[in-house]
Amino acid sequence: MGVTWSGADRAGWQVLDVAGLDRTGLTAARRWAETKLGRLREKDLIDTLIIVGELLENAYLHGGGPRQLRIRCAHEPCEVTVAVADVGGGEPKLRVPDRGGGRGLLLVDQLCLAWGVSRHDDGKLVWARLECSAE
């Protein structure tokens, strides 16, 4: 199941406005995410923070800059969903890694249960869902 941002789908999300942040501001966004995920086991926390970092970085490099970072933790079963909204029109795609990159989305694909893109009038939402265990 994909992630949208309709009124019915907003419940339970933690949202950080990151519009206009430069690359150094992404560090603060990752720290914010860590505070919202503090109840996860260390392995799950690390995996989720890798996803957060990759989605933010991709939005910065390829999507015209991230606008929002969104995180939702669900229990029974324990799942974390990370979503980054940007204004870019491009489509994230897995590619063969090379010296220029290509490892980020491959890593996202390996760490999560599912990932995808939801289109909106003002851009897109790239999301990833991870399995987890709460402490």
C-alpha cells in the first residue's frame, strides 16, 4: 500500500518542515528524526535513519530540495514509514551503482519492506516502509 497525503492519511504522522534547508540543514532533520524514533531497537533505528538520510539527500540532489520529512510509527505489527515531500518531477529509479552514485536507493530497497512514489499537484512524496521492533 502506498503513502498519500489526504486528510484521512495524516493521522499519526510526525512532520518536520524542511523547505529551504541547505545541505547542512539535513543533519538537523536527521537528528529530529532520531528523537521521534527513540523507542526502536538500535538496529531498527540505524536502518530507519539510513533511509531518512537517503530520502532527504535524494530530494536535495534530484527533487528540487525536500519540503517536508514525515515519519509514522505503527505498532502491532511494528512498522516505520518515512516519507519525504519535494517539488521535483523526476522519478526515483534503481540503477547500477557507479562512481557518480546510485547506491542510495539500492540501499533503501534492501532495507525496507516497500518503497514508492506518490504524485501530487505540487510535486511528489517518496516513501519507504520498514519493519521494526519497539523496545
